[in-house]
Amino acid sequence: MRLATVIIICFQLLSASVAFGQKEGYLEVLGTVLQEGKGLEGADIKVLKGSENTDNVLTASGGKFIINLDLGHTYTIIFSKNGSITKSVVIDTKVPEEYKDQLFSYKFKMDLFKAPEGATPPDVDKPVAKLAFSDTYEDFDYDVEFSKSRKAELETVKVQMAQEVALQETRKKAAADKARQDSLAIVREKQIADQQALLAAQKEKEAEVAKEKAKQAQIGAAMLAAENAKKDSIAAAEKIAKALETARLAREKAVQDSLANVMAKQRQDSLASAKEKDRLELLALQKASQDSVNTARENARLAEIARQAREKATSDSLAVVKEKERQDQLAQAAIAEKKKQEDLAAAEKLRQEELAAAKEKARLDSIAAEKLKQEELAAAKEKARLDAIAADKAKQDEIARLAKEKAAADALTAQKEKARQDSIATAAENARLAAVAADKAKQEENARIAKEKAAADALAAQKEKTRQDSITTANENARLAAVAADKAKKEEDARIAKEKAAANAALAAQQAKARQDSIATANENARLAALAADKAKQDELARLAKEKAAADALVAQQLKARQDSIATAKEKARLDEIARVEKEKVDQAEKIKLEQAQLQLAAKEAAEAKKRDAEAAEKKRLADIQAQKEALAKTQQAEQKKNPNDLSSYKFDFDKEFIPEGIKEETITEQNRTILRTIVNSKEVKATYLKVMYSYGGVFFFKNAVSMTENAYNQDINNFKKILKQ
């Protein structure tokens, strides 16, 4: 803030002067009221001169405000907003005598954080900052030490208030959620009741439909019965008519038969009967026949009349039934139409209620969702802010801790390095000893295996020699048996030849048989000897195979033992290697940590060097500003006759110049400023308004070359535009 103020001063000096020709100077306070990093519109600003309330201002869009304070007084500026903490700033506008005609400008920001409902933070009446004229900067500046102590106090209060606000927001959210749930429950209960009513109406409608169907069934049954009765009546009438016709025909046939019989009889009894008698009998018969025919016809007529009467009765009955059916149908149609209209009305009512319930639910859900979103955003922002504060504090604590630990780290560096070197040497020696032990174990194991292999080979050679000797012995025995057999054969041949010479011819057959028996015995002995030799050979082979299997098993066992020994040695070497690598990692981590501490210390030293360079640059810049001030003072003395900030020349002379009634606006562009001149000409007011905008950012307002506030300027212009309808 101090740097910003110095820059503003520099721009003011470069713009030629901070005075505008008024008789008395003042301090223009420009600022922004913030809340959670955003501009707070509508915040109340109360200006107290001593204990007197001299002005009240509301912050505009973006939380911006402008206040002009007369020099030579002590002001208290109070910032407040409903639901927020109240803060105040004390501004002492007393300046040295040579600066009383100057216009000063100071900018700052005020953060009003949220306060919980019903809570009053401590030291609320204590100002958060003090502002006064600084002889060093020849401008207004704040009390750094006071602001620093108050900032620490307010940070603590801010965290407490934030926690309390978050707790209240959580409670409000819970209450809102409960209200929303209750509202939804009421809506659901109403929907359930409406659905139950609709189901009851549907059941009632179904009962009425069933009743109507039963009634229609009864009417149909009655109509069917009437139709059947009609058919039965017609069938009965036709049956009666048919019976009457049959009776008539039978009577006519009987009369004709009787007449034929009489006439035959008369012809048979006497062909000479008197014609009168025949005539009379014939007349009598004809009369009887006619009477019978007439009777049959009368009966048929009466039957027809009865049939017509029954048909008429049936028709009348059907007409009555049909009329009743028609009336019932009309009544049912009217009832159905009425029911349909009622159902439509009920359905429409239910649909409207459902739509209303759905809209209400959607509205409540939208409100709840929006509120939840806002609360989540606020909570996230607050959490991010608190996290940033905590992170900054943790960072500061970490820097302090690192600075504190650096001395111990420096003291332990040599010791740790020596320990690390010793550890590396020990690990190398252990690895070497482990390798030597592994190599020695390997050599011993190889020697043992070679020795065991030599013993096994010797045993196998001995066993092979024994087997070969056994085979040789068996072969020799077989050979000796064959030789013995051959020798016996030769001896026997000699004996036989000798005996043959001495024996007589009688004994030749016996001798030949004996010779044959002897040969057979010799052959059998040779065969048995060969079998014995072969069996001995098979037994020897089986024994050798068994001994070879045992030797192979022993060799495999010895090989497995050797491999296990080698694996054990390798595992030990691997574990030793892992331990060495882990130790190197720990040593490397400690080295990295030490290097980081050194880097942080170097960064801190670089930052301090940069700060010293910045302070030196600031001193040089202030010296340059002082030199510029002195040069500017000389320039002002040289140009006292011509004051570029004298705005009286821009005042419109209504006596010398003509301008029509109304408002005229024009823009005047100069080297370092732009002037918007508004000329108002009416019966009541003739005035010249100026809005002077400097290139360094300063904006000032005048009426007839007299300074005024921005609010007064805007209010006058707007009022005149409304009055003059422009």
C-alpha cells in the first residue's frame, strides 16, 4: 500500500501539481469494501469528525467509495453491513502549514468478513488502522506496527467468526432441509391421499360399471325371455292352427268316407231307394258336413284371433320392454356421461394438483439446490481461504522450523556423513564377507558333492566290476560246463568206441541207448547250467538297477541339498543387498532433506538480499523523487505567472456569450488530462460543471471552478437532465 501511495505521489508530481487553486486543500479517500474477495455493494460508511456525524455513504457497484476529508481534523470512518463485522479507521488529517492548500489522495481496501447472528466480536470499537501525514513520504501513510498487531487479532477473530458462521449456516441448512423434507412429506401425503381417492373413485366406477353390466344382462335376459315367449306363442298358435286344420281335414275325410259309405250302402241296400230319401239324407249329410266345416272354420278363426291377440300382447310386451330398455339406455348414457364428466373433472383436478405439487416440488428442489450450491460455494471459498491462511501459517512455521533446524542440521552434517560413510563401509565389508562366506560355502559344497560323487562313482564302478565278474563267472561256468559236457561226450565216445570194439553185436542196441541217454543227460545238464547262468545274470541286473536307483536318489538328494544351500546363500545375499539399498535410500532421503534445507536457506538469503536490493532501490527512488520535487519546485516558481490548474478559464461567461437553454456537453483534451465540460442554462440555474480526468488516474469534479464531490456532481447533472428533458 505504501508503494502504491508513493507511485500516486510520483504521478501527481509529474502531472505538475496536486493543488487546483482552491483556498484550502483536502484528503480524498478512495477505496473498496470487500467480503470474501469480492466487492461488497451497499455497505454503510459513516464519517465522524470527532464525535460529529458529518457524512454517510453507501458503497457503489464493486464496493467502491470516495470520501473527501477536510485537513486539520481527526476523523473516524466506520464501515458496517448487516451480517458482517463492523470495522473502523482513524484518519488524522493534520498537515504542516506549507501543505494545507494541497489536495491529497489515499487508496485502501477494507475487508468486512461475515459475523454470526447475535454475536458481538471483542474490541469492535477499536480501529483496525490509523492514518496520518508522514513527514518521510510527505503524504499520508498508515501506522504499520498498529495495523500489524490489529491484523493478528482480527485474523483470530475472523477464524472464530468463520467457524461460528459455518456452524450457523450448517444449522440453517439442516433446518431448511428439514422444512423441505416436511414440505415434501406433506406433498407426498397429499399425493398419496389423492391417489387413494382416485383409486376409490375408480373402484366406485368399476362397481357402477359392473352394476350396469348386470342390469344390461337382466334386460337382455328379459328380452330373450320375451323373444322366446313370442316364439313359443307363435309356435303354439301354429301348432293349434295345424291341429285344427288336421281335425278339419279329418272331419271332412270322415264325412266324405261316411257319405261314400252311406252312398255305397244305399247303392248296395237298394238301388231303387226313393230319390227324396236319398236327397234328404244327402242334404242332411251335406248340412252335417257344412256344419263340421263351419265349426272347423270358426275354431280356426277363433284360434287366429287368439294368436293375433297373443302376438299383439307379445308385441306390446316387447314394445314396453324395448321402450323401457331405451329409457334405461338413455338414463345409463346420461349417468355414464355425467360420470365421464365427473371423472374428467376429477382427473383434471388431480392432474392440476399433481402439476402444482410437481411445480412446488421443483421450486423447492430448485431453491434447496441453489441454496445448497451457494452454501457449498461459500463453504468452499471459506475453506479455501482458511486453507490458504493455514497453508501460509504452516509455510511460515515451516520456514521458522527450517531456520531453527539448520544449525542442528549443520552440526549433524559431518556426523551423518561420517556415519553414512561408516555405514557404507560396513555394508561393503558385510557384503564382501557374505560373498566370501557364500563362495567358501559354495566351494565346500562343490568339494562335498565331488567327494560324494567320487564315492558314488567308485561304488558304481565296484558294483559294475562285481556285476561283470558275476557275468564272467557265469559265462565261465557255462563254458566249463560245456567243456565238461564235451569232454564227457568225448570220453563217452571213446568208452563206447572201446566197448564197441570189445562188446558183441548183441549189446550194440543197449550201448547205443546208453549213449543216447548220456547225451540227453549232458544236454539237460548244459541246459540247466545255461538257465542258472541266465537267472544269475537277471538277478544281477535287477540288483544293479536297484543299486543304481538308490545311487541316483542319493545323488538327487545331494544335488537338492546343494541347491538349497546355494539358494540360502543367495537369499542371504539378496536380503543383505535389500538392507544395503534401503539404508542407501534412507541416507539419500536425509541427504535430499539436508539439501532442501540448504536450498531453502539459500532462497531465504536470496530473498533477504532481494529485499535489501529493493530497499536500496526504494531509497534511490525516493532520492530521485526528492530531486524531481526540487526541480518541480523550481519549475513552479518559474511558471507562477501561468497556472495550468487554474480552471476559472473554463467557466462559461453567460454575460458575454450566448447559449440556448438546455445542457451542452463538450470534451477538452490536453497533454496530461481530459476535461468534460457540461454547461447548464435554464431560467433558475446557469452553471459550468467540469469533470477533470488526469492521465495518472485522478478524477476531480468542479462547479463554476469550485471543487465538489462526485456524488454531488452526478446528482446535479441527472436532476438538470430530468428537468430539461434531455
